[in-house]
Amino acid sequence: MAAPFTLRKIGVPPNSANLTEARRRVFDFFRAACRSIPTVMDIYNLQDVVAPSQLRFAISAQIRNNAHVTDPKVIDLLLFKGMEELTDIVDHAKQRHHIIGQYVVGEGLVQNTGSKDQGKSDFLKNFYTSNYF
Amino acid sequence: MGVGILASRAIRPASRLLRSQHSNLILRTIVSKPELQSPEAAAVSQPEPPKNQILPPRNPVGGARVHFSNPEDAIEVFVDGYAVKVPKGFTVLQACEVAGVDIPRFCYHSRLSIAGNCRMCLVEVEKSPKPVASCAMPALPGMKIKTDTPIAKKAREGVMEFLLMNHPLDCPICDQGGECDLQDQSMAFGSDRGRFTEMKRSVVDKNLGPLVKTVMTRCIQCTRCVRFASEVAGVQDLGMLGRGSGEEIGTYVEKLMTSELSGNVIDICPVGALTSKPFAFKARNWELKGTETIDVSDAVGSNIRVDSRGPEVMRIIPRLNEDINEEWISDKTRFSYDGLKRQRLSDPMIRDSDGRFKAVSWRDALAVVGDIIHQVKSDEIVGIAGQLSDAESMMVLKDFVNRMGSDNVWCEGTAVGVDADLRSSYLMNTSISGLENADVFLLVGTQPRVEAAMVNARICKTVRASNAKVAYIGPPADFNYDCKHLGTGPDTLKEIAEGRHPFCSTLKNAKNPAIIVGAGLFNRTDKDAVLSAVESIAQANNVVRPDWNGLNYLLLYAAQAAALDLGLIQQSAKALESAKFVYLMGADDVDVGKIPKDAFVVYQGHHGDKAVYRANVILPASAFTEKEGTYENTEGFTQQTVPAVPTVGDARDDWKIVRALSEVSGVNLPYNSIEGVRSRIKNVAPNLVHTDEREPAAFGPSLKPECKETMSTTPFKPVVENFYMTNAITRASKIMAQCSAVLLKK
């Protein structure tokens, strides 16, 4: 087996000069995150709960969420936040229920209950949430 | 200060010992000048203001408008050098108000008679040997009034000192703190120190009932409450006993204040002698948020201000509205707010197979109702709006029921056969303020004292001001003004219509006769005959003219006028008995026994009152303090409530529930916001969209067809049995329960 990947603490990198460099940084971050997946599964005992491919999908979905951003400085900041989150997870600063709740997409979890309200109008959705809309 | 230092230097002993001790202190002796000794000397030494000074323009106090009933009779007076034109009968205080100067007062109230016993309103008038009581002195032409001279200021300080001499040091425990006239005026006009060193007198408290708390030691004997009770409320309960410092306000006999306007003495009392018993020690006025809204306990629509602290309503205070309720509200309006905290429905519930209610989510509740409504035939669907429903929810309910194919949607209180074609047949056509111009009143089948207390107050005011004559046909009742009891039933009405009754001559000779018919008559089987008799009386005595329409109908519930405007009328008498799906939108006065046993009943409301026990599904709605709704009062004046507190639990607004239910049932109503509902209402009854405007009826009763039925002989029955318990909120209120146990006349 290849040597386990270690996340080295890099200091605050200088701002990316242009979009290409920011893009390169995004892919580097994605690679670093995917390489830490086995460690994460080991730390939090997620072997029976989720497959690595699902975690990869979750990470890429979060990155794709911000795919519309074009400003390199904003991308840098988002990467900084992402790196911070990744470091927290790898350092065991989070707990199992955080990982399952935030990154595991499955039955009965928050991300999946949107299907009930699919065909309904905005009025009905707002009505079910609260009285003030 | 300079003079004082020099003087002290002169009298300081010039010895070295003492100088060393006193060198680091500056001795200040008190030096007096002749101007400071007496107000007359101060007045003499003041410099004269330069003549022909251009003074800034002044507005009347509080943005008031002055009405000149006879423009040639205007007088000119000078207030602090400023010339104002006032009508002839004005007092000096009123003239100063027009000039923008607010004179302090305790006993004067603009709606009560003048007493002139507090002496706080003293102002200086040129060429007068002593200051005059401005509330009592009529303004004469060319009078020069000065309100800020040393004499006037000294007078105010003196009066304040006298008032505070016997006044207890109760500010920390007094409910009036923060809104007390005595506190405010002593800060503004009083002197900083008093000279009273004796014992203060104390007075024993009187028991005026469960609503008014009395601490008579704090009373300053202004007699506002005495004048209010005898003039506005019409009951001579209160009086002043004794003389001098032993004067006490009380009822002398151990009598409770049973008048329905008794809560207004709480507003009127300038000090904390008469305060609200339910509100005692609950909150201070600066922590309350006031929301200006409308009351729905009766059809008058009194303007109120709801004071709330967080999610709780703490008290209800009247707002000024000259046309409807002036400055007064009835006890039911004022004290039923604690019913808003008890027995509230907060979650949707479905009745289980074992008969008990189970709380469910909105999705499930609406899905169940939507399923059931499709399993019944269209004409078996019935919708009943309650007495506290607002116009928006009634519009959405009517639209929904009509789109489901049924025509059976009505508001409770309207029996079969009431037609809403002519607005003049169910509104108070002389407006409430127009009743002041009437000189003869005929009350048919109505007791305004318990049905609409503010209308009764207006009749009382008219009787007192212009000696109007009042006669009534109906069950014998207590009135707080002189009135004649003509009879108890339709027989008397027939006699008057045919001209055989002695009262007919009074009616014929009246310049502005007013007939007030109670809405309780709408429920009679011989309603058409009775109303056509009333109309023939109106025609015979010239009651309905182009300039004066004296034929009035007094509605009972806040929702009735809007319901009749929107067309929520009962078409068939057997609709309820043959219904399979009944939608009760806050309808508690429905006879639950008439609903068949196998009907599916949905109750949408805010209190678990009578009809909830029969319901199969409960949908919680918001009360009038929590929603923005349009209400029309009995004279056709449209007003809007404003939400003061958030809704309880999972409740929603009424119209939103019906709109969501319609969507779940597959019926698509063409609006999904309140503006959409209002534009729909504009198509049906545009006067309901013009808030704060009164829309008078367009056509008189002459368009109605002739009626051929005969009147029955059953006498008129009282509609309101218990004044304090008429709707869901008042029935849930503890204060109202106490009142009805103690204050009702047996």
C-alpha cells in the first residue's frame, strides 16, 4: 500500500495572481482532500456508513456549489475556509455525528427530505415553515 | 455669585488663624436680591419685550383644529404677545391651546364639565388683580393672557406644593408611575423643595369592583371621576364626601361600579388613585410597546392601543377617534385581553378513533381535510364564518366553498332570509357621530348598553346635551339615561305604525328622528313583517330624507357588516342539517346539536371554545391581536387591525389556512398574498379596501318590495344575556368571569 498521505501545515500562501492559478489551487485542494479520505474513515469509523466514493462526491459537490465564482481573491478565501475545515476534520477536532450530518447523504437526513415538497408551490412551502412570509 | 464672594470677603474675620483654616474653602454666603423675594418685584424688573417683534407662527396644541361655528363671532385675544382668533364661547385655556401653549391642569378635561377646583391652570391676565383659572374664565375680546410670567410660575409652584403635601410617597409602588400627570407636572412646573413637616393624612380605600383598584390616599380630589360617572356613564355612583382636608371620593353606600364604562375612570384619573386592578403591579409603561389597532369584541370597532411586552398583551388603552368611540372604551374591550392567554389552540389536531385529539403536523392535517372534502357532494359542504373573522379570511372562505361547488357559506348571526342587497338595510345609516344630531330616538328590539356600549355612550351624550327623548320597545332593561318603555313586542310597533300610539306625535314633531333596530330581530321568523313595520314608521315620520337618514340597524358582531358586504348569507334553512362537511371558521355560536352525527367538522379558530368539542380536525388560527385583518363596523367604517404580538405555537393566519387547504384540495385560487386577497375583495366590495373611510349606503329603503306577512305576537327577546361573555375570547377570560359573577345586575 502506498504511504499514508499526511496533510502538511502550509503557511498562508500569497494571493493567486490570476484565475488559472486559483483554479490550480482548487484542484490541489481537492486532491489533498480526497487523499485524506482513508484517514478520515479510519478516525471516525465510517467504514459501514459510507463508501469513499460517496465522500468524494460530497466534497466535489461542495466545490461545485461555488463554481460560479470568478474573483481569484474570493476563490482564495473559499479555499482557505475549505482548508481550515479539512484540517479540523483530519485533526479529530470534529466528531462522528458532524461528519455524518454534514457530508453523508443518505435516508432521513436533512439533504434528502426535500423530495416531499417538490411539486408544491412557494406559498405552500412557506406556509408549512412558518406564519410570517 | 460674584456679589456673594465679595460679600463673604467683607465679612470674613481677618485673623490669620482662621484664614489658614479657611484658605482652601471659599465661603459662600447666601445673598438675596429684591427681585427674588416676590413675584411682583420680579415682574417689575423684567425688561419689556421690544414692540413689533416678529413672532414665529404657532400651531394649536396636539395639531387640533378649531371649528368656527359662526365666523363673525370670532374674538381676538393675545397669548404671550401672540394674537389668536378664537370662537366666542372659548375659555382662556382653550384660547391658549389654539395658540400652542399647553397649560398644566388636573381637574379640567375637554370632554367633562368644568370644575375649576385644582387651580393648576392659573395664568396671569392683564388688568386682573389675581391670576385667573383659565379653564373656567371665558376669553373676552382683547384680553392679554400671559402664561410664563413669574406670577403664573409662582402660582403653579404653590399649587404643586399644596397637592404634594398630603400625597403619599408611593411612586415606587404606584402603577401610574411613568405616566402620572402629577409626576410630569411637578417636574415641569413644581419647585424643588417643600416645606411640609407634619403628618400626611391617609384615606381608607373603597371597593369599586374587580376592575378598578382604588388607593384613595393618592387622590387629589380633582373630581374628574365624579363628573365622568355622572355625565358620560350616566350613573351617579361616585361623589365627594366631606369637606376640606377630609374630603373623600367614594360611593358612600357600599356599592360597586357596575357601569360598562367604569374602566375609563382609570384613564381619567391623573394620579394613581384609580388604577386597573388586573394590570396592578404587572408592568411599567416604559417597557410596553404600544400597537394601534381595532377592537373586535362588538360591532363598534373602537380604536385601541394594545400595550404588549414581548409575546404577551399587558393591557388595552383607548385611542382617540372622534367619530366612533371618542376617548372611551367599554369594560369588555379593556379587560378581556387575558382571555388571549388561556385555552389557545396552538397545533393542528385530528381526532383519533378513540375520540381523543392528537397533535399532528400541518401537512397531515391539511392532507386529511383535502381527502375528505372530495368524498362529499358539493351541496353537502357548509362553511360558517365566526363573529371575529376578518374580511380577508371570509373572502377566501367564500371563494373556496364556491369553487367546491357549494353555495352554503354564511356568517353566524345572520339567519335565513337576510338579504344583503341594500346596504342601508343592515348598517347604521346615521353614523355614530351623526347620532349626536338626533332629537328623538326609538330603540326597537335592541339594548345598546350591552350590545354596543359606545353607541349607548353617544346616545347618553345626546340626551344630556340637547335633552333628546328616548323610547324603547323590547324587554324591560336598565338604561343610564331617561327613556320611556313603550312596550315589549311587535304589537307596540304595529300601534305606532298605524298611528294609534301617543308616541307617534313625538316622532312627527321631531326634527331629526332616529330609529335604531337591533340585529337580533334578523333571527325572527316574522322578520320581514317587523322590518316592514319599522320602515313604514320611518316613511310616515320623514325619518329617511336626502340630508338625514335616521333608520339605523345595530349589528352585534365585528364580522357581520363585512360578511354582509361580501355576500356571506344563508340561502337555505336546511343547509346545516343536511351537511356532511362543515367548516367552522371561528364559529362558536352555531347550534352544535344541529350538525348531523356523521358530518365531518373542521374547526379553525384560536380558542378551544364550544364548537371544538364537536370537531374532527382542529386547525389553529391567530387572534385579532396577532393578525392584520380588515373589519367593518356597524356604521360602515372600515378599519384594520395591526399585529401586536406573535402568533401562538404553530398557528397561522385564517386566510392563509383556507388558501393552503384550497391548494391541497386541488382548487386553485388566483391569489397567494394578502394584496391578492385585497384586490379580490376590491372586486366584490370596494369599500372594504378603503381603510379609515366610511362608505354610506347608496340607496334608501324605498327600493324594497312590499311585504305581505303578518307579525307574530312573541315579544322581543334580549340578544345578549351576559354582557361580559359574548365571544370566544371573553369566555376564556378570568377577569370577565369575575365581572359576570360580581357585577351583573341580578
